[in-house]
Amino acid sequence: MNVQETEQQLGIGFCKRQPLVAERGEGALVWDAAGKKYLDFTSGWGVTCLGHAHPVMRNALSEQAAKLWQNPNSGFAYSPVRAQLLEELQNWLPAPAMRTFFVNSGAEANDAAIKLARKITGRCGIVSTSGGFHGRTFNTLTVSVNQSSAEGFLPLLPHNQFVRFGDPGELEAALGADTAALIVEPIQGEGGVQIPAADYLAQARALCKANGTLLIIDEIQTGFCRTGKPFAMQHENALIEPDFLTMAKGIAGGFPFAALAVSADVAKQINVGDHGGTYCGNPLGCAVALAVLRYLRAHNVAASVAEKGKWLGAALTELQQEFPQLIVQVRGRGLIWALQLADDDMVQRLTVASMASGLLVTPTRNGIVRILPSLLMSDDELELGVALLRKAFSRASVAVPSDNNTLDCGANELQIN
Ligand SMILES: Cc1ncc(COP(=O)(O)O)c(C=O)c1O
């Protein structure tokens, strides 16, 4: 059996796969099992912020692997590498008095935040935003808008209310005496890179405070320089201090790791046993996260992402002008962009055509293709990516709709230097 057949017969596929066997990656590139290379505009769903197999991550992981693998932050022992990571995080968090607990995934961070908010406030209600995505556990599925993921699992948890993203009036009306928390992304990622007005979070902060409601800001996709600032909420003019800040993806550049930071006030109300997990804050993840965050800060990656983002936005807008019948809208900031296409069929055609050209993009629901390059992608690589995208749009505009994954991506045309 080849790899594809083995996965099809013995694995469980929760996603429609493309005809690609990804074997290794280095920097901005990924190679398939046959040795063909692709430029990666996905970062594995916005995760590999330093690119694939970056030496600082490899070194951090192997050095820690030779020392100690397991010592959870819900366990009884302190950890030197975790202490260093907590200190490094002080350079990042919006309020220095925030306390952090490390977890294993974005959904777990949000799930814990929702759970803790209910306990601390003694209230049950959670408000979330249409188009938002916060994970696939029961708590987080309930506050996410993805009807197809929820199908078959209904009813979800009670006491949740959706409000329009970016609409403070609707939020104000929804907040009630039983609202424990608002959970919101500063820029909706899975929702298609939706950017609210610049003062939306500040207004949400004020409304929550007035109502005794805790504010959970989900920076899982947008955090750690992805949008050209350390956190996306820092694009607002006012300093936003959330009660909970959830982080994952870029925090450890590809090692499964996540974090939940809470305000000093919230921290005081958390008790032993309120949350925990066997692998939470494990030393391997701490070591990799420490290396990633130090690198991002030492190289001022936020500033270079902001610059690259300006170029990429202009290049994608030009592309839209070339293919107005295919690209309905271009949205983004820093190195997170969405191309709004006509429908999901067009997304599939574009995804397959991109692969044929030697480029990996992220197909998303609702006619959206997301572009999430490594934050270290060079100008030449970004330029090449846009050129490959152009080629893919030309291909997709004439290609027969494809829903059977049969396109042969063998002869891709990627050329770097
Ligand atoms: C904003 C946001 N929150 C939460 C999640 C869930 O994170 P994870 O897949 O690590 O559980 C995601 C994943 O895409 C996300 O984009």
C-alpha cells in the first residue's frame, strides 16, 4: 500500500485531502514524497511562523530532548525552561501582571477560559461573534459559527448567544445579568480574515467591564506577529487589557503548544484543581516556544511582517484587478490574507491549480482561500508566491471544476533562483 492508500484505509480523515504526500519542509518550502517542491503559503494553518524546521527550533528541541521530556505545569515540580518562557512572555503580554498557564491546543485554551469565566462570575452565558472560530471541543464548538462542524452534535451547550462581529451596539444589547464572558478574535481568521473597525475591541472592553462580563480575546491565529504587531489587538489605538488571552499556533512554530494568560484579578480567583492536564506546559514545548519567541523579538519580526504585508496586500489587489471575475475581494493585514472567491468549487479549483503551479494555499469555507506565509518569507519568495498564484488563477479560470482530487501535480513549475 502506498501512503495515500494506507491513510485512506486505516486512518480517519476529517478533511478532504489534496493529492499531496508532504514529506519534509525547510524554510518556506515543502517537498513531497517524490521530491517535488512547493512554496508554502499555508504555514500549516498559520503555525510555522519561522518556516519549516528552523535551526533555532531544531536546536531547542534536541537540547531539551536530551534533558527532560515531561513535567507538567499542573504537576508538583517547577521547571527551569518553563520559568524562562514565563519571563520571556512578560515582554509580550499586554499587561505585565498577567499570569500564564500552558496548555496543548488553541481549543483547550479557549475551553479553559470559558470554563473559568463561568466559575469566577457565577454566571452561565457566553456571547460570541458570528463568523468566529474558537475550536472543536464542546464549549468551543458552541461559540463557533460553523454549522457543518456542529451538524450531528446538536444540541450544543445552552446559554450561548451570537452577535454580529464588529457591532458594539448588538454586543451591548446582548450583554445581560447572566453573561459570564465575551469571546472574540481581534481579526477573524477562519471566518475569512475579517477586520473590524479600529476601536471595536476597546468598545467591547468597556461594555464587558460595565456589565461585569469577562473578556476573552482569542489571538490563537493572529498572535505573535502574524498581523505585523505582536498581537492583533495592538492595532487599536487604546491599550486593550483582556481578562483572558488565548494563544497557540505561532507560539511554538509547529510544536503542539498553547497558552492561556489571565489578568491579575482573574488569577486571584483561580484555585488549585480548576484546570490541568498531563502534558500541559511540558518542557519540550516550553523550550521550542522560548526559542521562537526570543527569535521573533530579537529580529523585530513584527516590523518586517508589517512591511511585507503592505507589499503583499498591494500585489494581491493587483491580482484581483487582473482576475475580477474570479477574485471578489482581497482582505488582510501583515501576513494573513483572504481571497474571497465566488464559491467553494472555485476554491477547490484554485487550490488544485496552485499545487500544479508549485504553491500551497489554505482552502477555507465560504469561497475563501487564505494565505498565511511563514513570517520569515523573503521578498523574493513572496514575489514568487504571487507569480505562482497568478499562474494558478489563469489555470483555474479555464480548468474543468474538479472535486475528485485527480489532478496530477507532478510537473509543477516552481522555480526559485
Ligand atoms: C482563532 C482560533 N481559535 C481557536 C482555534 C483552535 O485551535 P486548535 O486547532 O489548536 O485547537 C483556531 C484554529 O484554527 C483559531 O484559528
